[in-house]
Amino acid sequence: MSKVHRQTKIIFTIGPATEDEEVIAALIERQVDICRLNMAHANHAWTREIIDRIHKVCRETGRQIAIMMDVKGPEIRTGVIGETLQLERGEPFDFFPDPDRVEELREESVRGVSVNYPGLAKDLKVGDTVLVDSGLIRMRVLDVRPERIRCEVRIPGPMGNRRHINLPGTKVNLPCLTMKDKEDILVGIEKGVDFYALSFVREPGDIDIMRRFVSDNGSKAGIIAKIEDQTAIANLNDIIKASDGLMVARGDLGIEIPYETLPVVQRRAVKSCLSMGKPVIVATHMLESMITQPMPTRAEITDVANAVSEQADCVMLSGETTVGQYPLECVEVLNRIALTMEAQQTQPYNTDLKLKTAKALMLRSAVMLCDEIDGAGLVIFTRSGYGAQTVSALRPRNSPIFAFTDVPRILRQMLIMRGVEPFLMDFEDDPEVTIINAIDHIKRSGWTSAGKSLVILSNALAGKRIIETLQVRTVE
């Protein structure tokens, strides 16, 4: 192929370091695929402005990227504590579910803080672990009362205002969608967001609630499940089935589970998605050191390489592109690592994917044919994205997947699929004209040249009937 084809997709999170039009254009030129909006740090005015800006830059550059809104989801945080407290090992510490009763209930000899979750005492029991501030502070529950949870500090640290709380191994009965989430989603629907990532998914019913809300408000956006705790791991396969894709959110997940099991969970999640034909994103701390440094660490290079070798659909940047000093360099690093690792790929197509229809079996035949023809690309036409997603999940070894659609939303949603290069094009009544137009699109875009082979899945006229065909054509 004339252009260098990167199979692994890149998601960047937009923020102060990347929200200018010039930087967005530079990221698009470096072939980012999806822009993530982190609603934990966004208001509605900024969200509307940024989405309009992204669409404007896409029109100017001539290349579309998708937009993913990552909704904050339910979370437990400490209240305002005033001056930071330096906790000591072994000291008792209290959490108060009712912020209005802190002063009434506080004992003079025991320090404490309010929490924003009234039901905390119902979920905890003696012996449970409470982690504060991304696990920097570890406590063990000593006593549970409706109005107060008393803990013992096991690993001390500074306790500040509004610190995030994790409860590893504890099933928390928080709603999957908060009022803030619903208000944020409505803004996303108004502006045509392509994907929603739901935080702290614990069971498939959470996805169903999210999908109903999105659908009832007139959107067909994809729903991405973020797995971030042990409950989600226990329900992993059912969550994948209910969702349109999975995000391995390694930040909270790495706090909620023993850290040495995180690579095992990541590998299992990717493998499960591959077996079900669902896109999977590996996220968080991919190039964390590049927030302040121009080069990645050797460990980060290996981490990204492992995600690519596991055949994840996407790798994602967070702080690296929101507040980092080197956002463009981060994308270039991901590009270089992905291209290098993909060139080493020797495994055959994905044999774990369950294929149940004749159409799906034909798609597999096309992938097998591409793997046998050096330098061949695969062309498919779709109005739903199903065919492109199936071919992507089959994981052709080196062949780009040129997916044509006449539905703008489907074009953007195909950007999450590994190996898929989507095109927007009108379909003609005569399938042969559609094929010729598609080949011309690919040539003009620089993806192929004369003498190269294309494996084409398309309809053809057979008398008065239209039949599905698998063809091999040489580019003229």
C-alpha cells in the first residue's frame, strides 16, 4: 500500500494542552481517531464549544474523527476538611455519611471527615479496606454504625479535601447514572456525540439503563463500558455482551484489584472482546511520564507494545494530552510503537470469534484470502457497521479494511475498530458502479496504487437478483 497503515486506533483526551484549533489540526494530521471528553472536568459551555471546534477542524482538514463523552459516573469522595491532615499509622479515623452531623458526632480524640455517600455504612463491614486518594492512604474498618464508620490507618498520608475513595471487594449500591451524568449526556446528544463511556460499570444492567436513556432521547451512539472494579471483572462477559465496546480503565482498576493481577485482567478482557467481536480500549498511564518529559520510559514503551501485541482495538491517552507538555510527541510515540509491533505480527486470523451466519463465514473467507495475498486490502460496504466490525474482529494480519458507508454516524463509529479505514460515499443502484467508485476513492486517498490487489465484499446483479459476492480485483 502507498500509505503506511496503522491498525491500532489512537484516542486522545482533550484539555487545556490540546483545545486550540491548531493543535487539534496537528493531532488529526497525526492520525488520531477519537477525541475523548472527560466530563469529570468539563462544564456544558466548554463541552459545546469544544465539540463545535472539533467539527470545524475536521471539515477544514478533510478528515473525520469521532467524539467520545466519558461520563463521570457515581463516585465516593470525602468532604471539605479544611487544612490538610497528616495521618499517622495506627490512628483511628472516622467517616461521616451525613455532612450536617460531623461536628455533632466527632469525638475530640478522633479525627474524621464527611463523605458524599449516605449509604456508605450499609455497604461496609468490619475488616473491609478503605482506600483514599488513589490508594495513597489505606485503612481497615474497625466499627460500622449508621452515622459513623471508624477505621484504623494502615498506610498513612496527607488527607486533603474531596479525595476519591475506593472500596476494593465491596459492592457499592450507587446508581449507575447520576443527575450530572444525565445532564451531560443530553448535551452530548444535542451535539451529536458518537460514543458514551460509562464509568464504574458493575453489571450488564448498568449498560441497559444507559442505553435506554440515550435511546429514549433520540441518539444511536455507541455505549462503551469502563471496567474499574472487582464486581465488573466478575461480570465481565455479560458486560461485554451488553455493550458496544469495553474500556480497560487501569487507573481505578489498578487500585481496586491486586496490582500484580492487572496484566492478567487486561489480557483476559482483550481476549474476551475478541471472542465476542467487540472493540476494546486499553487506557490510563500509557505514557504518563510524557506529561512532563519529551521521551517515554522503557517500561511505558513495553506497556504500549503489549497492548498492541494483544491486538487491542485502541490505546488511549489521558493526562498526556489534557495537561501534558508534549501531546503531539505522545501521538507520534504511539504511532511508532504500533507500526513496529504490527509489522511483527505473525499470528493467523482470530479463530476464537464465533461466526453464526453465512455472511459472517464469507467475511472470514475474505480475511483468509487477504492474509494469503501480499499487500492486499479488503473492501467492504456497510450501512450498519456490522460487516466492518466483524472483519475487524477477525483481525486480518496486515490488510487494511476499507469500509464504505453512506451514513455519517456509522463512518465515525467505525473509527473505533482496529484496522478499519472508513470512507463516506453514496451507493449507486448498480453495484459495479459502487465498486468502481470505491476503488477510485482508495486510489485518490493514497491507500493503493496500480497493480495492487483488493479483496472486495459486495453485491452483484445476477439477472434480476442481487447476490453477495467475494471478488479479487487488481487496481488499474
